[in-house]
Amino acid sequence: PSPTPTPAPVAFSAQTRAATQGAALEQLNLMGSSGYCFVTDGTAVSLLNTQSFSLYYLDPAATSAPALQYAIAPAAKLVSDWVVQANSLGSLGYNYKGAFSVGGVAGDMFVKYATTTDVFIYRGVGISVGSTVDQFLEQLNASGSSGYRWAGPMSIASGGVHIFETKLGSTEKFTYAAEGVASDFSTRMAILNRYGSQGAQSLGIYSIGGKSYEVFETRTGQSGAISYTAEQVAATESTADVQTAVNAQAANGWLYWDTTTVVINQVSQRVRIYSQGETYRVNPTYGVWLP
């Protein structure tokens, strides 16, 4: 008899979220050893319970995916301490993803290719209290023009700080824009696609000067337009249902980007947003998919 063919790998794999930092790191590196990158954490809501999961991605078309390694650094109390810690990891090829808390323990997640010679350099710049959106963008674009990418804001014991990063030897430049968040979801989607048509990707929604703004990044390495689409989440679903839904979209070229809650016909609804076209994918909660 003919051998049973090996099923094609799913693009997205939803794993039960680990309850402790140690278990989370073990899961991250186990999935990473097979080339799966961590995308985000999420919840599946059913009539019986709420299931927490961690979502991973592996390009099913890739003939071989390089292994990934993760590190979770302890939360720092001072900007200077964070920068020293980040640059120590960056010298080993680790790229900062974002703040990561599990089991009541705060930390910061980094990812690298298991075999790499890349070096990442980090710096932190204090955020002025009451900064306007123009001042915010001026700060980001000044760093972006010198090759430092904005990796997001961070709140530590000594105050708010912008984190900027660059890869040693890279010539890539970055520009930033911000748009006030629309109260109507269809308007927000139109804004996402308007910026996306110009090669700008959303990094998510941030509070700037007491108002909410969608922040967009354009990088010189981006090739072509970026598009966004959305679907309503079922009223009840399991983790397996989430995995099925995001893989159905992935089969059509749409990769999971974010989940949000909106009001449709005066009813609160959860909505999943998908995107396509990014040369370099960024999750609004956990940053870069790949280093």
C-alpha cells in the first residue's frame, strides 16, 4: 500500500497559553525549534469558559524554516539598565519583541535566529509628559531618518520611554505618521487601507497627548502595498475554532494581525483583522514576528 502522505503544516498553530514564565519560555523555544514564530496571545470565549492561547506562525510554503530562539529578560527599573540588558542580548542577535507578562511576572521578550551573525543596537529616549502628536512624530522621525526603528513605548519605574533599535550594517530608514482613531470601524478600515496603499503599516493604537492615534510606519525595505480586511468573531468559539478561522484566511493570503471589539448595529462585537503585503510583519501587541 502507498504510504500515508504527511499533512501539510498549518500556517497558524494555537497552543494553550503557559501559566508561568518558565513554561512560556519552554513553549516558545520548543515551537521556535521547528521554525514557528510567536505572534501574540489571545482568548477564545465560549459559553462554558474562556480559553487563553498563544498563536504561532510558520510559512507552510517554506521548504525549510530557520530555527528561532527566544529569551525573556527581567523587567528593568531604570532606562539605563534596560538598554544595557537589551544591548547585551542584541550583541547575540536577539531582536526585541515587546513586554511580556505571565503568571504575575513581568519581563521583555526577545527573539533571534538560532544561527545568526546579526547584531541589534538599542537606545531609550525619555517621553516628555504631555507631548503633542507633532512632537511625538518629530521624535520618531528623527530617529527613523538615522536608521533607528521605533520599537514602541515602554513604562518602567523611572517613567515612560521610547525604545529605538537598529541592526548593525543596515541602511534601512523609517518614517512615521499618525491618524486619529475613527469611532466608526468601517472608517478605521478605510484609513488602514489608505495608508497601506502607500506601503505604510499600522503599528497599532497609542495614546498621545491624551488622545488615541493609529501609528503608521513606512520603511524603505517595504515592497508594494499593504491591505487589510476583517471578519466578525463567532459569539462562542474554542481555541481550535480560532486556529481553523485564521488558517482559512491564511489559505487566501490573509495573515492574522489583531483582534478588537467594535460596536456594529449597536451591538458589541469582537472582530479579527487580517493583513497582507508586509515585507516585515509587526504585531501591535508583541512587535516583530521575525528578527
